[in-house]
Amino acid sequence: MTTFEDYRVLAQRTTNKKLSHREHVVNAALGLCGEAGEVADALKKALMQGHELGINKVIEELGDVMWYCAEAATYLKTIV
């Protein structure tokens, strides 16, 4: 089983190394809002509008949420 710390370290392999610490935090916050919004929108459409719930799409978006959480955790701890 992988811990969040393990995942956080692995996720850093795909971060944009050219960004400043501040830019990483802003990117993480905005990305997290966007991806969480996509999860919420898929659920809303399924529950309120009768659309089919694409479980695989929701899982993919949740993976993106996790990546942005890892990004935030990495760069917030360096400025606190």
C-alpha cells in the first residue's frame, strides 16, 4: 500500500519545475478547484439531470484531484 507521502513524492515527477513556489501553490489551488468541480458536475448531471454516471471519468477526475493535493502539500510545506 502506498502512503500519501509516497504518492506526493511520485507525483512530483510530473510537476512543472519552471514554476516558482508561489506559482505551484496557485496552480495547485486553481487546479484542485477545477478538478473537484468536474467531479461535482458529473455527479450533478447524473443525479439531477438523468445522465449516465461515467464512473471511469469520475475516477480519472479524482486522480487529478489527488495530484493537485500532492502539489499543494509539497509547496505549502516549503513556505510555512
